[in-house]
Amino acid sequence: MSVIKNKTILLTGGTGSFGNKFTEVALKKHNPKTIRIFSRGEKLQDDMRQKFNDKRLRFFIGDVRDRNRLHRAMTGVDIVVHAAALKQVPACEYNPIEAIKTNIDGAANVIDAAIDNNVNKVMTISTDKAVHPVNLYGATKMNAEKLFIQANSYTGQGNTVFSCTRYGNVIGSRGSVIPLFLKQKESNVLTITDEKMTRFWIRLEDGVDFVIKCIDKMKGGEIFIPKIPSMKIMDLADVIAPNAEKKIIGIRPGEKIHETLLTEDESRHSKEFDDLFLIEPEHSFWKKDYHNNGKELPDGYSYTSDKNDDWISKEKIKKIIDEL
């Protein structure tokens, strides 16, 4: 039986790309009792209301910066999926205090409200940008990860447990490179920051399925990382606009050539499974036998986009673009 069947779920950032897909998948495949969409935008909420037209949906206007509103929204909730964040790198760089208020202070508010309401499970959505962060967005998400893991020490005799899922770029999500290239194709000039660049990629629906699966597996304190393919930025550009000019503009502030999902230091307390890596917390609340069927990782192991065993071919990229 699905872990979210007949459960009341609060979804922060519920009107975003992830929130829309999570709602679609959950309603279609998992039959939750209720999904509470928690977000700031009344227009986007109304769009979702009309799109899904489902009595199992509830819409809460609110901001994760507002602790009291979160507390009220979590009354009677079984599971929280925390997807609300400011995630555009340039916007976070230009508005650093706002990024901190939403991505760090907001995470702390979610934690406090969940503990106070005795929510059963809380899963936050993280990113490869949180690993060795070189921009403010990544740094705020790294802090959010730390808060969620250590929150398991705050629950006392309560039942609330907290975990994280960490994955790479979502194919075709708002603000990502695919919509940008598709738009630039019209002018026959694509801007490339660095032709060596690689990225981890995951389909939105696969990300949602992964999150739901990890909610089922979580004991509280884990960071779950899916095994996902890498893509070369030049392969993507060639597929989208093979005859367009590829203009190299140089790496932007806060950008990496390659991304990392699992570091050498983290691998020392991680386990490998067929379809994911699991980082175990190094804190007293963790029991070593929670996930005892995983494989230990070799010394010095890291999971990076440029040294991945799984690559998306140009043929697969074309299929993905056609689906979009």
C-alpha cells in the first residue's frame, strides 16, 4: 500500500513545477485523503484548482516565513513535503537576505510547526547545488539540509521524523536551460557558458516518484540521492538547434563546470543501493541497522556529473525534448 494513501499531506511550494507534478501523480496513483497546497500565489492556486478539479485538494494562502500560518496549516497533517524555496541563482545572489528568510528561516519554521503538530513524516527537497556550494542558493540549501537532519534531535518523545531528498536538475522545469535554449533557437544563437559543462538530469515525474518512495523508506535523518544520468551541455545544444551558432559567453558567477551529488567525505557514512545512495547521519539519534542491506562505498568515492557511468545520449535527449 502506498505510504501516502488515505493520508493528509501538506505540500509547501505546492504551485511550483514539483508541486503540480506531485499533485498529479499523488491523485492519480496514490489516493491521498487530502493534499493541502501551501503557497503565496492566489492566481497559481486558482489555476491548480481549475486544472485538477478534485475535492481532495485544499488551498492555503501562506508563506513559509510565517510560522503561525504554517502551524495552523499543519493541524491534522500526516506528511509534509517541503518544496518551497527561492531557487533562481541570480535572484538569490541579488536578494541574499530574502533567500535566507525563505530557504533557511522558512525551513526552521516548517520544522517547528511539524514538531508542534506531531506530524509523522517530513521530507524536504534539496539539490546538488547544496554540495560544495559556490552560490548563495546552494549555501541556503546546504543549511536547510543540516536543519532537517538535526531536527530529529528536537522531537523528544514525539513521533515526527525528518529526511531529505537531494537530486540534480529537473528536465524542463521553470528557469532551466531547456526552455532557454528553445527560446534562443528562434534567433539561431545559443549561449553556452562553458562547452565542458555537465549536469545531472532527472525527469520531473521521476523526481516525484523518488520522493514518495523515500517517504516510505525514511526512518529520519537520511539524505536520499537517486542514481540518475548525466548530460553534456553541448549535446543538449546540438539536439535543440544543430545549425545554430553556439556562442561561448563564459561561466557565470556562482556556477560550476560539473556538479556533485555525493562527496568523498559523505561517502564514508553512506550506503549504495541498486537505485540510490543513502547518506546516514552522524548523530546519536541514528541506529546503524535501520538500512542494513546497503553496500558500503569504497574510500574516496564521490558521485559527480562528469564521472557518471550513466549518460543521456543525443537520441534520448531528442526524445525528451519531443515529450516536452
